[in-house]
Amino acid sequence: MKIENFVRIIDGKLSTTPPIDAFGSICFEPSRVLHGDLFIDTTASRKMIHQALEKGAYAVVSILPFMNEDEECAWIEVSTIEQTLIKLLRYTITQKSLNLLLLSPVQESLLEMIQTTPKAVKRLKGDLVHITKTILLAKEEESFFLSNALLVDKIAPVAQRLETHLHVKPTLVSKGLFLSSFTYKERFYTEQKIPSIFVEAFLCLLDFCDENAIAYTLEHLNFCEHFYPQYISQNFSKKEFGTSEKVLIFEPTFELLPSLLNAIQKAHHNPSVALCLPESLHYNFPFEGDRLWYKEPSLLLNELKTRRFTYALIIGERELFDSLLFKNTTTQLSLF
């Protein structure tokens, strides 16, 4: 790409007058820079910049001012890396005619689960740098989905937004808190691993897939990452679904918390619930049950072992806790 065009796209300031007028690829790690590349300095580190220049970078984008590093390098100064990446994303999405689909967090997780391979629509996940890398490598007219509405408004304001509510309410039978039976296109799905509060959004997703010829399968559907139930024993070993009276419920998205607490309270009269929140989360939602603030997953589990509860709703990634829970296995003793 021409350096002059790139500077205009990201609204940067060219601080040098290099003899070169174009660069090859865009790179974010000095170790991956090839001769002729442009290096985007995301950590405001002169050390990283010098490494990139030694590897042969033609251009550098940074919030740091030029300090006579290399007069032949195109040093592009920007006010913020975040805004730079957003402008670059917006340009690339338009240039490549990419399709972005905005889903709810639950729909995002479910679509990743039910799509068959190869995936017609790919999930955009990770931080802004990772998303930028994905978009830069994307092929013309590829399709992506994500649930970050704020980001979508900035990089693809005309992106399609998927409905989460149906005009006609579905026939729905919930079994407990985590299983639901429902009808879709004259087929009755019995006791699927989808909480009733997610079914309507799920059916909207299926309608979208059918309308756009996106292949999917509902065979062996498992719980998604949202409102994920892990049954446990008294000593916090993992139990099979429905085989104990104590459940850890993992939810990575704080915004879903009010509706999930509502679902628990509607399903049971006066349920014994422990609400577990990260220390960094400021939360004033009214809640009458046991409220715990945690810094580390291991400390939270140790604290929960001293509490009486039926459900522990944990705001956090399940993967952070998974290795801390023992698997409940039965071993048959043998003389040999």
C-alpha cells in the first residue's frame, strides 16, 4: 500500500521524509516483521520499534514521537492506537466488501457451536488487535459475526443486526432451569440443553441460518458458554448433569446477570443463591442472597465450600475454574 494513502486512512502524521513510498504487509510483532513491512507499535515501546526496524520495517505507526531512529523509515505518529485500528478496520471492511453480523452474546456462542465445517460465517473474537489481524487477512466478501455492539457501530455501522425476539411466541416447555423443549418448523425438540430464556433468541438464529443457507446441525447440542451449569458434589468434584443438588453456574457476560437472576428466582421459590462477582466489577443491582466478591478463582471456590447454596452464579470464564474442580470418578478395587 502507498504510505501516503495509509496516512490518510488512519489520519496520522508522517514525521519523516523517507525515500520509499509504499510498504508490504502490516505487522504487530517485531519478530514477524519482514523486509518492507509496516509495523504498528501497540505497546508504545521504542525497544519493539527498534527490533522491527532491524528486521527491515519500512514504516512504523506509534503514539511515540520520532527521535531520529531512522530517517529512511516512514514514521507515522498517531494520537491513539485504538482509533488508528478502528479507522483501519472500517477502511478494510469497506474495501474488501466484508459482511458483519451483530448477534447477541448468546446467539454468538450458539452460532459457533451449531455451524458445520467449513463455516460460512466466522466468529470475530479477541481484543482489538486480534480482530484487526483477522480482518486484514480476510478474503473478499467474507462474512463474520460478533456481539460487540459498540465496536460494530464504529467499524461497520451498516452491519446486519439479528433479532432476538420472535413476533409469534414459540411453544416452549422448560424442564428445570437448564433444559427446554420447543417446536421449530413442525419438529419438536425434546429437552435440549438450552435454558428457556435463550430459546427465543436461538430460534431467531435458526431462522437466519435457514434464510441465508447457512448449514448447521442440532445433533448433540451441548450447553453454550452462557449460563453453563456444572453440578458438583459437597467436596466440589464434578458430577454428571442433574446428579447433585449443588450447581456452579458460569456466565462470562455481566450484562446478562439481571435476566439470569430473574430466571433462577422464577424457577424456584426462595432459591439458595450465591452471587459471585470479580472484585473489579462495580455492581449495585438489588440482590437479597449471598454476595461474594472474588480476586482469584481458587479463593472463591475455597470460600464457597464454607457456604450453603444450591446455585452459585459466577460471573467469569468457566475455563478459569475448570482445572480447579476434581472429576468425580469411581474406581473399582482389584486384587490384581
